[in-house]
Amino acid sequence: MRELSSTLLTAQKAASHTPYVSVEAKNSIAGVVRLTWERLYTGGEDDYFHAMAMPGDGSMVRARIGPPADARKLYWQRVPDPGPLSDFSNWTYVGQYNCTCVAAASHGAEVSIFWVNTSNQVRRIKSTDYGVNWGSPELIDYCATSGNSLGVAYKPNGDLALFIADGTTLYIKKCLGGNWQSKAAWDKTTGTLTGVGVVYGTDWELLVTGQDSGGNYKLWSLIYGDGGEVSAGNWSSLREFASAPSGGDFEYSCPFLDKPDVYRGLYAEKFTGTQSYDRPFWSHTALDSGFIEGLWHEPVPLDLAGKYGLAIAHHGDYCWLTCPSGVWRAPLAEQGLDLTDDVLSVRQETNPDGRGLTVELRNDSGQYASPGEGPLYVLDIGCQLELGLGYVTSQGNEVSPGLVYWLEAFEHISWGGKSVLVLHAPDGWRLVEGWRARHQFRWNKDSDEMSVKEILGFVLGRVGLKLEVKSQSPVITGYYPDFTVHPGNRGNDIVSRLLSFVPDVLFIEDSRAFIVNPQSSDGSVYSYGQGHAVLEGRYRNGAWGLNRVRVEGYDPVADEAIIVDSFSWNQIKKFHDRLALIDDRNIDTVARAEERGDAYLRGSEIESARSVVRVPVNCGQQLYDVIDITDACAGLSEEKKRVVAITLGYRPDRGEYEQWLSLGAV
């Protein structure tokens, strides 16, 4: 149950109360601001290697390499106050040519531009006045090859780390207190690397593109530790972000990375099949997730051609993207539109497989005639709708926040001189259902890589949802099934398969997914029928849908089948056996077979006692909460039940503000 203030708790239990419901539209999805890009510059520069940084004064410093026809000359540019009226077309030749890659970074007034040339030299120019004046080129180090990539980021104290993707090896070279250290190689084994992007958070966080040792094309996330999520001087494991098979039609390169709010990454995807393309893709991490968790939203294509990606940086109120011939910006601030005063009705449905929200807004004066335009630009398809359930309390209007939906459709309805706008917004399960796997992923084929919980977290992260725990079984963290996600698999089907392995259940709320392990010993979190009225109740006790489960697995050590039966003997006495057969070769011990059988029986027990109560709205009620009911007419005294579905109706014109709670056994 969501935590409520003492005054809100008092108000919702009172015999007489005044409802208060808030509805707000925001330019977010799963809690992360949806960036709306405006192109400020379209030039004629050739698409080739490039970089961008934003020093502390808000200026923009760009660098680019000309194509081979231009002798691969290196150019730089500084735009003092970038905006719609700025000139992004003036470039200054650095006096360096035969350059093969470039990177840029800034810290306060200091700006550095690095490059590698065909002599395999790593060189730099540095400015200490926001890019106005530059020092002479300096030799930093050498590479083994010239076909490489650079990534660079400053630490808040001014230290700098340069990452060099050199053939099959990624090197780090630090500048500490103005003194360059010897470069050090990573501890990974891969094929040829094609790109590296980096930003400093609590460590140096990276995106890396290239091939693995089997020749498969990969996009990975990686951390070089500085004592944040990874201990200083150590490398995290490579976490796969995107994958394409060796000899296939897809390749990845030119990653860029920044953290204006969450981590936001871009890279270039090359497709050589029918209708070939070179196109930038973007992604971001799930809200409040750490970089090391690798919870990246499924990459999304941009309506733009280009094989060298888009550089990303931020300053102040804006995030910026650049390539040699283009500059874009997007506001970073979350924008909201309060709809509360025009709400005529609300219907909210919460079920284990998801439902959503329907909101009816008055439109008598045509104030909602053009959603998505002008002052209503936030109220558009895809925007986030936030519902607050509450009451008028001694402290004023109070709500319980955290109910989040996404606008999928709206409809105008007119009749008899009246007009309303109806908003239809599903919950987070619709995000999961709408996701399709783009690549094949397989875990735990030869060794324990990711538990059921970790695979769930990865899949939910692809739609921007972070997985959190209210309670969990030891199975969900200790079971490592040989599990494959195939291209085209639906997100909800994948989640359903994973949950079938464990006794845990899942619900989605407030841009997060929560694990719950229902136990018959769970205590009640709220009481109805004494302080909080029960307006109507129907209490059912029925037979279990199944009372015997046979689980068949395989013991690879003994090379023999595992067959385990789980029983509810009391139910079998009443209805004979109602059998379910589970066949899963991932189950390799008797204990795991027993756990699976018991989980199925627990689910059947919960479903057997389906009851419904109608109550004044409890603003903090959540799915799978255990509550207790006192209803003397039905012979119930603090009878424990589990909430398995919630329906809310709000019609102020009729004086309706009620919830229907569907209940099961604890």
C-alpha cells in the first residue's frame, strides 16, 4: 500500500468526506522527459567524424574531420550563445590533416579536442578560455593502428580520461592534476572495436561498439571504475545492449553518451540488406537506474540518414545534438498541463495483466478542440497522464501520487449542445505488450549469467521500466534458466514465461514494476468494515481450479527425468484430482520441481476465493496488498484477503467516488 499522510488517512475513513482527484498531462514517458528536437541548422558539410562539447559558459564547441577528398583536415568551431539565430557554418582549420577520428570534452573553461592521425599519433589542442583561444597541438601517445575511435570525459575535479579503441583493445589514458599517465588496456577479449563514447557520472561510463570474439556485431555498456558503482581502476563486465550475427546485414558504430537527466546514448546503425541505410538511433536508461544495471530503453531510430552518428551534450535548459551539417536542441524541463478543473469523470481499472484510465473532460467552450497544438501541445498522443486520488483534508487538497498512464487515444463527443473530450490511457503493461524483441538474446546456456529477476529487469528496462522489490522469493534470484528471447517475441509473453518459473507476481505502477512474493503468512496492511466503511460485499469460496501439479524436469548429472507431484489433499478429497502438467527441462533438481508445483497450487488457492467489496476510495490501495474485512452480516471478523484487482469510479455530478476491490485468498 502506498504511504498516506495521517490527514489523508483520516479523511478517507470519515463518514462524510469531499473527494479530490487530480489529473495532469506531462511530456514524459515512464517518468523520463520525451525530448522534442528542433533543428536549428542545416548545412552542406560532408557527413564524417565529428565531436561536440559545451563549456561552462554555455557556448558550443564543435570539431569535425573533412572527408578523404579534403585530405581529412581537422576543423573547429565555437558558437558563443547557441540558439535559433546563431551561425553554425563558420569553421576554422586547425592545420592538421590525415586525421582518422576525433573526440571533444569540456570542464568549466577548459576544452580539449583529441584526434588520431594516419601516423598513429594521438594529439590534442586545449583551450582554457571556453574555446576562444587554443594552444598548439601536443602529442599525447601512439596507437597500434589508425582505424580506431576516441572517447573522452572530464571528472568534476578536472581530471580527464581518454579512451582509445585500438583494434581489439580498449585503452584508458588519464591526465591527473595536469600530468598524463601511462595508458592501460582493458581486461576483455573481443573482436575489432569500432567506437567508444564516455561520460563521467560516479565512474567513467561507456558505450562501446564493435565485434565480439566470434565476429558478432555488438553494442555494449561498460564502466571503468572510480569508486562509484565499480571500485577504482577496475572494469565492469560488458553488458550487451544490441546484437547482430556475424555475416549478417547489421553493424554498429560511432556511439555518443551524455547524462542531462538520465543517461542518453546515440549510435549509428548500418544495414546492408534490401533498402540499405545508415541511421542514428537513440536510447536512454530507465528512471532512477544505475548505469551498471544496463537498463536501456529499446533503441529508437531517428528520421535522419548518417553513418557517423550524432554527438550529444547539454547545458542549462537544453540538450543538444550535432553532426557536421546539423544542430538540434530540445528543452530538458518537464512540462505539465493541469486538467483537474475540467474533469467530469474518471474510471480506473487495475488488473494483474494491466488495464488503464479513462478520463472525461468538459469541452463546452472548445478549450480542448485541438489537443497537441498551441497551449495544449503537452496533451498529445503518447504523453504521460498522472492521476492523483485524494480528499479535501484539514491541510487542503491532498492526493496520493504515483498512478501513471500513457495517452493512447482521445475522442471528441458532442451532443445536445454539449461537448466532452475523452482520454483513453493504458498503464505500463501496454508498454510491455507493445514491445517486440529486435534481436535474439540468450542467457544461461553454458553458465549462470542472469537469474529470472535479472532477465525480468532487462526486458522491462527495454520499455523504460525499472524493476523493484516489495517482497521476493529465493527462487527468483537463485534460478538461472536457459532462456532465449527470439526476434519478434512480445514483451508480455516473455514476462509471462519468466513469471511461470517462480511463485512471485508483478504489478506496474509509477513507471516501475514491482515484484511481490505472496505468502499465506503476509500481514494485513489495511482494515475495512470498522474505520473504513464497506458499502457492499460479495464473498465467495470455491473449489480450486487445480489441486494437483505434476512437474517434469531433467537432471543432467544423473541423465534422468525428474517427476514430482504437488498435492492439495483437502481439495482432492472434495473434487478428486484436477491435474496440471508442467514440462520444463530447466528444472534440474527435485527442490526446484517442488517449488514450481507449490507456486501453481498457491495461485489456484488465491483464485478460488474471489470476492468483491465496494468501498469509499482508499487512495493508497495497491495490487496484491493483504487487507482484512469485518462484515458481521457475512460472518467476517478481520478476515484476511488479498487484493487482485481494483476498479475506481469518480462521477462528481452523481456523488460517486468508489472502489470495487476484487479479492482472493491470502
